[in-house]
Amino acid sequence: MAAAGSGATAGHENWSSRSAFILAAVGSAVGLGNMWRFPAEAGENGGGAFVLFYVFCVLLIGLPVLLSEVLIGRHGQASAPDSVQKVAQDSGASKGWSVIGSLGVFAAFLILSFYCVVGGWVVYYIGVFLGDLFQTGLTGGAFEGRAAEDIESLLPGLFGNGMLMIGLNMGFLAATIFFVARGVSSGIEWVAVYLMPLFFLLFLGITVYGAFTGNFSEAVTYLFTFDFSKLTGEVMLAAVGQAFFSLSLGVAGMITYGSYASRNTNLGATSGIIAGADTAVALLAGLAIFPIVFAAGLSASVGPGLMFQSLPIAFQAMPFGSLIGLAFFIMVFFAALTSSVSLLEAPVAFVKDRFKMSRMTATIIVGLGAAVLGVLSSLSFNDMADFRPLAFIPLFAEANFFDALDGVTAKLFMPIGAILTCIFVGWVADAKLIDDENGLDGVLHQTWRALVRYVCPIILAVILFFGIFG
Ligand code: TRP
């Protein structure tokens, strides 16, 4: 492995190269958020208006916050709370700012626990398409002779089976634990360096295939025709929220990954690459899914069911449907795994540093915690469907355990974490320190600074407000 960056604290791990850092960070950003959530949100929010505003949010809010996070990590060279604390100390500010890191680590842990539940659904569909490939053969469409309702009911069927849900959830979590336990350069990097390129290859293949066999022009029109009248407050909120989730922001994940970056990585340029790649994948995911869905005459606006229910139906009409479906879900699995690995890494780095534990012990402890929450989330779809853990909070009164975790992290932890990060980097941290770290010059530097100081916190505060009271 290459030498650690010159600024590294003794014993703190490092990426073996700049490209390993980029691949791992892109791996964290590209996940279920791009493949499942983005097309669903775009479809539910009318297509083009949402998409354009989404890109706008990535540039104006996502990118500046992303740079702020990796910058804190790279300067701190430690787990998220300790990195924030180091920047605070070097700026003569209160150690209390480390709360940004602690809240983030906790939120990442919560997200991990339900992210692995959805990861389990992906594993289930891999199994479904694999089985179907054996049954119906290579060349025909998927699920030959089966009614659309029958294919659609696969997901509720899975939800009804608590034991299977838990088993798949635990399987996905176990894979995540395996790679995180192996460490930064030999575990996490390995997944990023081998699985991300494989993901891109499969992904490109499916997009090109969809372009030729599906209804590509309708999809392009749908996704890129900007209709101003469709840009409502609700659509804008959904777009900012999606930009945040997709870039893995607000919950210490990118602070942690930044901490493994070496001194000679240009963080400004690297953040641009990460945000660019993540956005490109989201747009391409739309261009992969919608042509197939439109060609089968299905609706774009079904929401979360789009990838798990509509798309499998659409594969029915396609030659090599089972094979394409199998490839598609394997690809989503890779993307999700590189994201869950980063969600686990943030709390593991913290536990390991703070309690002076080995990586192995820290990973197992955090993993067991995520397993317990995961069981409760898996059961939210069946045996515990009526359990309302946050019944005493009006905003979350109706949420089951899974929805409560999703709601609390997306509506509270992520925006609050990001607002605090902007205030900290924009106003509290030493300007010279920030200037030395960010890799930006001249106008770019000025623009970034203005965005972090004024634009981002204000827009984020509005989102937080409407998320709670809207
Ligand atoms: N960005 C990931 C995705 O698109 C998921 C994610 C959300 C995430 N928040 C995160 C990953 C925080 C790491 C850290 O699927």
C-alpha cells in the first residue's frame, strides 16, 4: 500500500491512492438513492421540473456541503467527532462543535439499520430472477405466463413474511460487516475498486439496452422537458431532500471518508468528481428505468414501487427479460453494498477511536446494534405493523419503526447536521485553515464560501422548517 499522507495521525488508516478515495466516495454516494429513490421521486414529482431543480440543488447546496465535510475529515484525520473537534481546536473554537460528528455518527447508524432492510429486498429479487431464469430459460421474457398482479404482489408477499425479511436483512448486513471489518484499504477499497467498475459496466449495458429496445424518446422527453408550472414548493423540497440523501450528506459519512484522504488530494476537484458521478448515475438510472417502464405502458408515478414492482413487470415484455432483470438487481446490490459499507464505517471509526478497540471488535458491536434495529424494522412490515414508536411526537405519530427511522434521519438529523456543518465551516472555523484545505482558488473559492455561509444554511433551514411544519 502507498504511504500514508504526510498529515496523517499515527495509526489512522488511509486510502491507498486518490482514485481509491474517489471510487469509495462515489460508491458511498451511488446507491439505492440513485437506483430506487431518484426515479421514484422524479416520477412522483412530475419528471422534468423535479430533475432540473435536483441538478440545481446538487450544484448549489450538495456540492458545497460535500466539500465542507471531506475538508473537516481530511484536516482532522480521525473519526467524525474527533475530526470536527480538531478543526475547532485549531481554530480556537469550542470543543463542543464535535456534536456535529456525534449526531452524524448516530444518524449514520440509524440509516444503516433500515438501509440494510431495503438491501435485503434487493437480494430477494436477485433470488426471484435467478429462479425465473432457470424456470423460463434464457431468451424469453421474465415471468412467462404470469399475470402482472402476480408479479406486483411479490413485494407485499415478501413483506408478509417476517422471518424471510429478517433473514435477508441479516444477510445484507453481514456482507457489509465483512468488508468493514477488513479495514479501509483492504476491505472498503476492495469493494469500491472491484464492485464500482462492475456496477458501471452492467449499468451502462442496461441503459444502452433500454435505449434500443425501450421507449427512449418518451423517457428523455419526460425527464428533461422543464415545465415551470410543475415546480411547486413540494417538488422543490423533495428535490433538495433527494440531493442530500444521494450525496450521503449531513451524517458524518463523508467526514469519515475524507479523514482517510491524503494531504495531496485536491478536495475541491475531488468533490466535484464525486457529485458529478453521483448525479450522472441518477440521471442515467432514470434513462435506464423509464424507457423500459414506458415501453410496457406502465405509469411513471407509482413511487417506491417503481423499481421493485413496475420494473419487474416491464421485464416480462423484454427478450432476455430474466437475465436482464437478474443483471439489474445484481448491479443495484453492488451499489447498495458500497453505500451501506460507508454507513457502517462512520460509527465503527468512532467506536474504534473513542474506546480504543480493535476494528474487528468495534465492527461487531456496531453491527450487532444495527441487527437489533434491523429486526424491528423488518417486523414493521408484518408482525409489528401497528407499533408506533414515536406516537408521542405528532410529526411521526403514524410512523411504524421503519418509517420512524427514515423520517427522523431525513427530516431532522440530515438537515440539522448539514446546517451545523455550514455554520461551523463558514463562520466558526479559521478561514486560513479552510483556505489551505479546500483546494479552490479565486472566484471558485469566493463562490463556495458565500454558498456555505449564506445560501446553504438558509435553504437548509427552510427545508427543516417545512419538513417539520409543512
Ligand atoms: N447516498 C446513499 C445512496 O444514495 C445512501 C446514504 C444516505 C448514505 N445517507 C448516507 C451513505 C450517509 C453514506 C452516508 O443510496
